[in-house]
Amino acid sequence: MPYAALRNSLLDARQRRDETLQRQSCAGCGTIFISLNIPGPQKSPPGSCALLDWGRARLHALLPALVQLERGRDALGPWALARAEADPGALKEVALSVETALPAARLLDIDVYGPGGAPLDRSSLGLPQRPCLLCPEPARQCMRLGHHNASQLQRRVHELLAPFRP
């Protein structure tokens, strides 16, 4: 797929996800959007759906009151949206515990939104930024500066997803 077409499909998927999130947010609830953070153009490599399902199951085990609202798959990969009547800060702490439970869980992106759709990030809990897949530096810094090439990142993703492939 040409770069411009890929870029447009990813942007369209992000916009549709934002619209879904806005439609499903509610006052007094915490909303959780779980997706994958896969670098490169292939956003649904083998094992990615199984990893997302593992993350959803882990969240439901830790948050029994969690209600799944929607699930889908788009150009950005598989995703799920859920809601719980709980403190968004507590939900974010649970989300972070899931994201760090296994090496492969590093590929999960579990976003928590408070009432009205306000996102909670790691810094709101006094935590450092998400680390890079290949080094201890912040992922955003490595991405912005191009510290690692695509084949290194894809190889690491392949290794992380190996336990989730049949």
C-alpha cells in the first residue's frame, strides 16, 4: 500500500475510534480503550488478536464491574472499549499493571478516560513515559529521533507475540 494511502487509512481509523469513544463516554464513569501499540505498517501481525484478548480477560479479572461496550478491528489493529463505575486513577493503575504483567503486554495500549472523556496519562500518576521496545529510553523520544530501524522493531514485535501465535 502506498504511504499516502496507508497514512490516510490510519488517520481515518483514529478518527472513527475517537468518535466511538466520545459516543460511549459517560459522566461518573471511567472509560477504557484497549488497543495495540505496534510500530510499522502491519498493525495486526499474527498473535496480536490473542494478545488483545489476553489483555481484555486480565482487565475483566481485575475489574469485575468492567462492562464491555464495543470491539472492533480497523487499519490500526484490534481494539475494545469498556466502562466501569470506578475512580479513573484506580482504573489507570490497573491498566498499567496489565501493560507490565508480561513482556508481550508492553504492546498493549490501555488508555483510561475520566468523566467527559478527559484522558489520564502516566504523568498524571507521577510515572515515567512508556519505555522503548528496544532500550530503556522513552518510546516517544526513540520514535521521534529514529533511534531504531524498522526491522529491529518488527523483529522485537515478532518475538513478543510468539507466545500468542498458534
